[in-house]
Amino acid sequence: MKLLHTASAGTLESSDCVVTVSPCERFELDYRGANSVIFAKRTEGLVREMLDKHSVSGANVVIQDQGAIEITIKARLETALLRAAKGE
């Protein structure tokens, strides 16, 4: 999958997150939230897993976490990736 532009998915409501992905030469992750220190490694692992699943070699991923569970983060990331790969 090739990312063509920046795209986002999610909300800033409690128990959700906003995921923004942009095309980039390499993998970059900016993970923010009240518990970002606690869940940083877990989140990086699941982001890398989703990028591998969709054959994305480079992406800038920004996650503003409001207490989202893993499946929510994965769903928001997948949606943002699909939106970023879609032609305008």
C-alpha cells in the first residue's frame, strides 16, 4: 500500500484516539496521551504490525490516545491508512 496524502480517523472522546498518518521515507511514531509512557512499547508494536500487514514501509504516525483499547487503536490506524492510500 502506498500512502498518497495525510489522513486521520477517530475522535478525542474518552476511550478513543485520533490516528493521523502521513507519507514518510521511514517509520516515525508520535504517541501522546495520559498513559503514553505505560503503553508506548505496546502501541509501537501494534502500529508496526498493522503497517507490515498493509505493506507500508514508511509512514509518520501520530496517535493522540484518550484511553483507547488495542482493537480501537488498530481500527483507527487501519481506517487512516486506507484513507491515506485512496486517490483524491
